[in-house]
Amino acid sequence: MKYQKFVVQGMTCINCKTKVEEVLNSFQEVNDVDVDLKSGIVGFKTPEFLSLSSIQKKLGTKYSIQGVKNGKYKIKELYPLFLILVYVGLGAAFLQLPTYTISGYMIDFMGLFFIVFSFFKFLDYKSFPESFATYDPLSKRVAFYGWLYPFLETALGLSFLFRYKIFLALWITLIVLSITTIGVITSLKSKNKIQCACLGTVLNLPMTEATLIENLIMIIMALSMLFGNTY
């Protein structure tokens, strides 16, 4: 199966979204239709790519179709994640004033990272465990772990920011993120389009290489402090 994506311009309400979904589902070969009303991005699975003209004909003149370049729209979809990481990085630098150490910066970065990311998970707490279980190996097997995870992130964030039990927090971070990273790599290899739960379910972020890089940065930080004894 191939994944086809394009932009539908002219959608203004939930009825528009429903109309586009109905049109796409009318093609027998189309599966797993995903329509994002805000961005206009539409995607679905199909054995062979459909011509945009055939879709446009069924949609009528109210909507117009525009092809997308995956790289461009991948960046657009991940903009909230990039923006949050910039703020976390700047916040960690600010907390290091007036003095500055690399280890101190990494600890503050990890603390803010966990606090901010847990905040977004709590915004739609009821939906998070199900989304998280689509790729996290432990959450797939132990449902309670998905419910616990946002609280675990909050505890780790506070531990780093208040410099409490840093050694234990680093090991927990290493174990937890290593497990999740295994799931992320598996999902990326399968090329299935799933939602990344790193910022909960309020922000509809796709699972991409950015999620993997984000986890690896945290793992590298934890390893460098654990084995460099810089905490």
C-alpha cells in the first residue's frame, strides 16, 4: 500500500471535512482516510496513486486540490514541536544565569522538557494512553503504564529542576526513553502513519524522524552525565 497526500483548499467547517471524506471513501481502492480541517492536508492509503484530476472531478468546484511536497508539509506539521524545543532550550539557558555550565544546562533542559511535554499530555489525558500505546512497547503490554507516563514525566522534570535524586532520575530517563525509542524506530520502519503522542493528542503531530531525534538527544544527555559523572 502507498500513502498519498495532498491539500484540499476551501474546507471551512466540519461538514466540509465530512464531504471530502465521503468523496475519498467512494473510491474502492482508498483506505484509512485522514482529513485535517485546520491545515487542509488529506492523506489515505491506496494500492496505486489516484490522479488528482479524478478526485477534483468528484469534489466539484467548491474545493480545489493542490499537490504537496512531503518535506515542506512535514516541517509545517512539526512546527509546534520545533517551537517548543526552542523555548525549552532558551529557558534552560536563562536558568543558568549568571553562571553557566554544560551539565547544568543539560539538567535544566531535561527538566523543562519533561514539565512542558507532560503539560501537553495532561491537556487531553483521557486520550493519551491509547495514542501512546500505538507505538510504545511497554504501554502496549501494560495499559496502566500509559496512564502513569505523564505523571512520571512530571516527577522527572521536577527532580531535574530541583536537583533532587539526579542519579536516579537519569537512569529512569534512560530506561523510559530507550523503550519508547524502540517503538518509534519500529513505527518509522513500518512506514505506518500514526500520531506522535510526545505532545499528547491536542496537537496532531505525525510520527517522524524528529520524534526519534528528540528522544536520542535526551538519551545522549543522560548517558553523558551518568558516565561522565557531571551531575
